[in-house]
Amino acid sequence: MDIIVFIINKAVITGLVIGSVYALGAVGVTLIAGILRFSHFAHGDVMTMGAFFSFVLAAFFAGLGLHWPIASGIVVLPVSMAATALVLYGFDIAFYAPLRRRGARPITLLIASIGVTMMLQGVLRLFAGTQSYSFFQNEPKLLYRIDLGWLGATRPLTLTQPQAFMIGLTLVCCIALALFLTRSRLGKAMRAMSDNPSLAQVSGINTQLVVRMTWLISGALACLAGTMLALDVQLKPDLAFNIILPIFAAAVVGGLGQPYGAIAGGFLVGFAETLSVFDWSVVTKPFNAYLPDFIVNAPNLALVPTEYKLVVSFVILVAVLLSRPTGIFKGVST
Amino acid sequence: MPIIEVKDVVGGYGAVPILNGVNIAIEQSDIGVIVGPNGAGKSTTLKAIFGLLRVTSGNIVFDGQEIANWLPDKLVPMGLSFVPQEKNVFTSMTVEENLEMGAFIRRDDFSDTLEEVYGMFPVLKEKRRQLAGELSGGQRQMVAMGRALMSKPKLLMLDEPSAGLSPRFVLEIFEKIVTVNKAGVAILMVEQNARQALAFATRGFVLTQGQNRFTGTGAELIADPEVAKSFLGG
């Protein structure tokens, strides 16, 4: 029983948290890919930028001496999500829309987004330096312990407050997104534009409005994902670098342009990563006594060493592109 | 006053114009049919009216308003609707959602229009929750027409509505078009099935090489030996 609790603490909860981060980031990428028809490589840095907005706001409130029962990084989320959404929309107006007006091909927009990501990396380092920041310098990170003695376990289920909120907020966002896409006029218009952009225009759908909503929603979700990741580990300017590949892997696995696919893909990649770097020798240790002498239990049974975590997403991405490029939910394949 | 007038329109997709001075005029009660050989500029005329390509000279006047080079999202609220020839439904959305998208520009309650469309195409009501991509060609064409009718247009333009349909469906589609016209919607359509379409037309236009060749009522054009010889297969 203790082993199960250990697995839940170290693998399941971690998988859920990292899966949530990838899921929300991938939803943004997939919406932009489906409606604006290009791969937005700057998304990782948008998530980092969002995390920095949250950090600055949280530090500002800490400076004012305000404290809440919930971590300040979480409390300021509505404001930082709105700010990130608006800034991302600003990037569209400044960089991508002029190219679209001139009839730029998707590859051109992709390269433009690489330019935006480099710009963001420079700007973030200009203002924040290259060091790491912790959201919890001035306040404690609350840990929830759930006692499972009644199930026969001696260790408790441990969950930090940011982790609990991450999982909860992701669930809320997924439900909200599903309702938006299936019940609201604008959500259905987004699906229509993703399905058939020229017919959407011919039907009189306000394509400018749909594009604006796409950027705003993607920006808000990116900020949520980036902030929660920074709350779970640390805030660093190069948060983006380790995120961009898994997010694209998640979006492609789920089918580019399919929001539900992005969510599924995010959790798939998240769990694949977590379970690959998990040290399975802990699980097999109790069985040591039953093994014959010639089988020796290795000290570390992780599939992939933790430094090579990115390999997992890379392998998944390559495997999907080779075998089923349209992904689980059959998105666009270009 | 004609509901739409296309006067000496020159235009195309790039440097070389496909339309070299096209003239079309129909009244609110008309069923207008444009026929002609391949490459004559029939579909191009409809797309020029709907703002899907560049008009370099000439006028297009709809309901008294000059609309040349206006984009579709300004034309639909004015009462213009277009059914393209290909990819004319949202395949990943249900039949009912497709119809809802046709009513996007409407801010009022459009449920009575929805019921009218279902009344005209009963099979759509049956399949309202099915994905449009799963329907047969003829049923998809009905979804496409229904979608265009949801905005309560004054003029409905159709690009080869009978394309790819079995003969039974061709007749059914033309009959539905006549019903729509009787309900007060002007029709302007391009057709490859020239003889069948002209039988319903109150106004016919034969185009060749981006210009008008013959004009008259549908009956006149069918009866004209020159038209019959060149375009209707004798």
C-alpha cells in the first residue's frame, strides 16, 4: 500500500500537474494552428512571459503587505491572464497580421514566430536577468497531507497547494472551453473557421472577431499554464525552452486544430515523460527476495535519465509524425 | 429596379482578367441562370459579385448600392447569400450547427427561420444532429442551401448546384430552388446542366470568354437554334 501511495505521489500527481501544463499550452497552440493555420513557436515564451507577469504582480502585492490564504501567484492570475491575452493580441497586430495581409505563407508566419520568441527571450532577460526566482520567498508553499491510514498506508498522500489548484483550474478550463465551443455562437464560429475558413467567410462570419478571440484565449491559457509551472518548480527565463517541444508534441499527437486532442495529448505526453523518468526500482524492490540469484535488481530502473526528459517528447513527436500525422483526433496535417 | 446589376465588369484572379465586360441584370422575382462553356467566366462572375476576387473596372449594384470589391461579411447582412460549388458545408459540424452558422449575422431569434428551412428540406430535420460530412452529396447540397437561406437573403447565388448529383437529385434541387424563388428570393445561378436549368429560368445569360453572348428568357434561349447548336447539344 505504501508503494502505491509513493507511486501516486511521485508519478500520478506529477503526471497530472505536468500534463495539465502541457494540455493548456497545447490548446493554445492548436487553436492558433487550426484557425490561423501556422505553428506558433513563440508560445513557450508567451507562457514564460505570463509567469513573469504573475510574479511581478505577486511581488507587488507582497510589497504592499497583503497576504491571503491562497498563494499570491494564484490570486493574481485573473489579472496576469488578461494582461498576457492582450499582449499576445498586440503581437498579432504588430507582427503576424501585417504578414497575413500580404498573403504570407504559413512557413513565413512560423519563422516570424521564431523571431518573436527570440525577442521575448531577450526582453525577459533584459528586465529579469538570467537567475531563477521563487514565488515562495516571502510566503510558505502550503502542503496538503491526506492521511491514508484507513487504507493501510503509513505514508500520507502529499500535494502542494499550487499542484492542487493546477489540477482543479485545468479541469475548470477544460469544461469551460468545451461549453464555449459547443454552446456559444462565437465558439461555434471558431470551430467553423477551423473547419473551412473560406466557407466561414462566405457565411458572413466575422473572421476578425474569431481571430481576436483565438489570440485572447490562447494567451490567457498560456499565462495560466506558465504561472502554475513556475509555482510548482521555479521561475526562470528559460522555462520556455523545456516546454515548447512537449507542447507541440502534445498538439500534434492530439491532432493539430482539435482542442480536445490537445488536452488528451497534453496528458499523454505529461504521463509519458513522468513515467519514463520514474525510478521503477522502488516498485520492484519488495520483490527482490523472490528473485532467483542470477537476476539482479538494478539500482535505478528509470527508462530515461531525468536530464534527457525532452527525448520523450521528441520520440513521441517523431513517432506520431511518421505513423499518423493527423493525430488521434484527425486534425490538419500541414 | 433590378435587384442586382453587373455592368461591364472586368476582373479576375491575377494579372489576366477572366471577365472582359460582363453584363447581368435580374429583378427580385427572377430566376437567373448563367450558362456557357468551360472557362467562360460563369463561376467567376458570381465570385466577383460576392467579393471573392478583384474587380478592376465596371459596376456591381445590389439593391441600389454599389458593392464592387466589398467583402463577404459586409454583403451577407445586406441580403446577399452564396452557395459555393465545392466544400460548401462544415463537415465536422452537425447539420443544425451548419444552419446556425448561416444565421451568424443575425442577432434576433432565428428559430422560425430554422423551422422554415426544415419545412423546405424535411430530411435535414431528420438528420439535424448528424455530422454534415456523413451525408450524401444531395443531402449536403441541401445543407449548403439551407445554410445560405438562414440569413434571409434577398438574392441567393448558387454555383453549379447540380454538380456531381444523381439525375433524381438534380430535379429535386431545381424544384427546391423554384420553391425558394416563389417565397420571394431572387435566384442567380451558374449551371453546367444548361438545358435543364434554362427550363426553369426566367432570365438566361450565355457567356463565352468572359463576355455575354446571348441573353433572353429561359424559354427563348432553349428555342433559339443558334444557342441550341452551340451550347445545348442540338
